[in-house]
Amino acid sequence: MTTKSPASNYINRDLSWIEFNWRVLQEAQDSSLPLLERAKFLSIVSSNLDEFMSVRVAGLQDQMKANYIKKDFSGYLPEGLLKRVMKRTYRMVAEQYKTYREILRLFSKEGILLSEYEDLNVTHKKAMDQYFHEIIYPVLTPMAVDQSRPFPLVHTQSLYLAVVLTKEGMEPEDEPFFAIVQVPSNLNRCISISPRGNSKKHEFILMEDLIRVHIHTLFSGYTPVAVHSFRLTRNADLTLNEEGAEDLLEEIEKELRRRRWGAPVRLEVDKGMHPYALEMLREEFEIEDNVFEIDGPVDLTFLMRLQGSLEGFQHLRYPALEPYYPRELDEDDAFEVLRRKDVLVYHPYESFEAVTDFIVQAAEDPKVLAIKMTLYRVSGHSLLVQALAQAAESGKQVTVVVELKARFDEERNIAWARKLEKAGCHVVYGLIGLKTHAKVTLVVRQENNSLRRYVHVGTGNYNDNTARLYTDVGIFTSNALIGEDASILFNEITGYSTPKHMQALCVAPTNLKNKLIELFRREAEHAKAGRPARIIAKMNSLSHQETVDELYAASQTGVKVDLIVRGVCCLRPGVAGLSENITVRSIVDRFLEHSRIIYFENGGEPEVYISSADWMSRNLTRRVELLCPVLDEANKRALINMLQLSLNDNVKARVLQSNGMYENRQPGEEPELRSQFEAMKVAVWKNRGLSEFPEQDSTPS
């Protein structure tokens, strides 16, 4: 066994997350990517950091305030970990803005100009002056801070201007006046400027720059000395007393209002901010350490909207992906198809409309008696929700488990819950203390004097927007065992049923973790007996210590373990005596890798599963999650092919080293293989029904 200390056997979760966001930043720096796609990745780096700061860093600060002095399983105390996290984050932000300046330079070459007011010609200045006075000025509210007017509420992750002012007759030693102005979030931050003559250039100016130039119009009689942008990030964790809440929906609505007052976590300010303004902000927010001086526009998430609003410039984007409608379901009656065979769909290469159409058909079919469904994150204009409401209004029994605690989607889910209740659906908010993260739909249909169950189980949310951006898999089936298990699951969530033995599905927190461990140990027994033994698992994150330890133990018996983990990974691969039989790779590419697929060699009789659960403590112990076996042999082979594509990726795969760093996998003498692009080709061949469908070897190499 290894001589390393137990703590050094693991990579810290938060430090691993920072390495993941570095990989996202590397995509923004990749000159082989289309320029607007690089800008999109740069925006994602910012939005990722926002959530990390408001949840993970906020949690470390809470632990320090509570004098929590217990080390985590990777050996870190909160204070020491916070210092390392912030040191790496400062470095990342500096590199991010260096990349931003490079992208801005390349934008300019392509005719996309992000200008400052002073750079505009007289005509465009007049146009921008008019825009300010007619559109922006009426919305602005200057908020002075003095003895009679306390510091106003500063909303989390909103952009503000800090204004330092003087007045005629003031002495140099007099304390200046101070005010803040919120940059309106309901107006476009990037303001388009009309092209000059026949120019094909697209020119923009940021709203805060336009407000800065006209700031004097808000403070007549005063002289602005300095105007600087700032942005505050607050603690966004909800603290719910579910046991004592008579109405969970109302309790969450209260907590969302309290979130506005969450403790300050991070302050972003313009580089070179006026010392008095910076002192005022530090003092008000009681923040000393986590202050980021930004050399560029504060908050680069505006790049996502900017690149999305540009018309044309197709040469600066990926070619549009037109998902294929699954051939197997391209018939009028999905139920008839599913009586014959199970159907696997792979998003975004295959259309999410197949899922929507399944629910719509169930809602309209007079033989359907009941529809039961879980909803975790739903899009703003969901056809699924409309179909469920229509089904309830037509007299069907419709039960919807809406997860109100889906972080940052709470308000949207509350709105959907109220709409569904109004239509007559039975809306359930899950189990106390647990988030319902499973993705499952059950349709009960009357057929030939008996009832038949149809089930859809997926790895991703029932969200048509993210289904175009995330890689996820789903299975439609009428398998009787899976159908019975789905009924048991919904009864447990909605009623008082105690957990029953399930024949096909495994559910967290009841038995999913134990099932995984049982399967790991079975592979180890195969390895000891000299039989084929291998584990391949694809997921978003791996941070559950017991699961990591079981993987270590299995690998030490000779089981080859290949992990494809997009984000956080606390397992340390390649350590002699501990994990030399384990590899970990991460793929960050055009689409967000989101599917959870698990393969077990099982002595030569392979088993494949799909799941809603990552291998994290929260998923295995504090959430309702599903693990579903893939029973159809053709579907098994298809998923094995997809896993093999990921293992063969030598363009976008980065391999985790034992020191916790990631290295790009080099093609060497092999031809370049980019797994997501190959998956697009597979979808093309599959849905054209061509006999020479380019499968990978169904036995992983």
C-alpha cells in the first residue's frame, strides 16, 4: 500500500473545482476555436466564479465565523483552504482579463468594436447622448450616502457605480460626498451604435461607460471627482427549516427575500478606484480580503449576450447543430413503438422534442389515466408544463414533483408550481431534507382491460433549453419491472410509503450508494478470480470519500478503472500502491458534458447503467436520485460506443495527474479524435439508418 498520508490520497474538492474552471478558461484561450465561441467560454468562467463565490467560498467563511476547526477528508482546515482558494482565484481572474484583452483585439480585426464614448465621432456621440436622456436617464436612481441617508441595499451580482463628488466652496481637506447608482439590469448593457456609412462594422458601448460620461446630470450643483464600477457577491445559500415550515413554498419565498441581505463574500471594483470610494465600500460591506481590482469591465458575463446578439459572423461560430429526431420514435404512436422495444436518445445530437412529444401524446391520449413526473430545472417557456396542465384539465391524474430548492431556479419553479396547481395537477414539493434530483416520467395507460406503464428515465433535466447545450441520455421503456419500480418511487415521494425493495431501479438515499459499492466489489471479485474486470464511469463530479475509497480498493485487486469526470474529482489517480490502475480524464468542449453512464465488465457479461446522480455526498445521501439499468443490448452497445469515444478523445480530453493538475492528452501517432464531433457523426449515421453505422468496438479497449 501507499506510504502517503491518508489526507494526501485525496484532492480537495474546491481546489479541484478551480482546476475545472481553468479548463474552461483554456477553451477561451484556444486559438483553434471560433472567436465568438471563445468569448462565450470567457463569459462562462465569470458565471461559474459567481456561483463558486456565493456558495463554496461563502460556506468556508461561515465555517471560519463558527470557529469550525475540523479538517476535511483532504486534510484542509477552512482558513488554510480559503487562502489557497483565493490565491488561485486571483491568478485566474488576472489571466481571464488578459484573455479578454486578446479577444477584444481579435474582435476589432473582425469588425466588432467595443468602444469608449471618447472614441466616438460627433454624430455617434449625439446619438448616444439622445439614447442616454431618452432611455437610460429616466430609469436611474442616484442614492446618496450621508448621515441622514444610510447606505442603500446593494443587490448581489448587480453592477453599480460609486460616485465621489465635491461642491463649490469645499476645502481640500473636507470629506467628499459619496453616492451610488445602479446600472439598470433590465436594459441591454451592450448598446449598439449605428454603422458609419456603409461600414459593416458592429460597434458597441457599455452602458456604464455612457452613464459615467453623463453622471453630472444626476448631481446638479456637485462636481463628480471619480466614477467607478463595483459589484458585490453575497452568500446565496438558503437556510431552510423544512421541519417547522407549514408551507414549504412560502418558506422558500421568504428565504429568497433574505438572500438579498446575504453576507458579503466578494467585492469587485475597477482597478485604480478612488481611495475614498474603496474605503466606503470596504467599511459598509465589512470586507477586507476578497476584493478584486478588475483591469477591464467588471463582470464579463455580458459577453454571452453580446455574442448572441450579433447577426451574421457565422464564420466566428460553430456550425449550427440540427438535432436529429430519433428514427425509432418517428411514428405517430410512441406507445406502439415502446411496446416493441426500448428507445435510447442522446441529446443534443438527438432532439429533445422526442421527450416533449411523448408527454404531449400522453396528455392527449384518452387511454392515458395518469402522468407522474419530476421537475428540477425547467425552461422559461416549457411545453412540457403546458402539456401537463392540459392533461390535468382534461381529467387525467397528473402528479408533478417540483423541486423548489433547485439552487438559483427557486423563483421559476415556484411560478411553475403555482401554474400547475391552478390547472388541477397534484403538485408535491418532495421529501423533507432531500432534494428530488431524479429525472423520471411515468405514464399509466389502459390497454386491453389491463394497465401498462411507460417510463422515461434521463440523466438531464426536463429543460428544452439546456437539452440543446448539454450532453445527456434518456431511455424510453415499457419494461414491466422498471414501470413497477417507478410507481413505487412516486408513492414514496408523494405518500407515506416506507422504502420497498425495487427490482430494477436503485434510489438514493435508500440504496443507490450501496448498490454502487456492491458492483465495485463484484468487479474486484472477478479480478481476483482472473475474470475480466473493468469499470468505466462518466459523470460531472466525484467527491464522495467512501466511493473514492471503494474505487481505490477495487483497482488494487486489478480492476481497471477509467473515469470521465468533467468537473470536480477528489480521487488521486496514478499513485503507486493506491491507484495506478485508475485513469481520470475531463472533457470540456462545445457542449457541457452532463450524462452519467456507468459500465461494469462483470466477468465478460457487461452491465450498463444511466443515472441522475454524480458521485458526491449530496447526491448519494441528501437527494432523491435514480440508477437505471440499460436492458436492451443495442442500447448497451450504443452507450459503450459513447464511452469509448470519450476515452479515445485526444483533442479536448485533459488527463488528471497524481499531483492534481491536468495535462492535455496528445494525439501522438493516432489520428485526432474529438469525441463530441464524432458523436455528431454517429447521430447522423444512426438516424439515417445506414447499415455501415460507424460503431466503436463494443468491448472497451
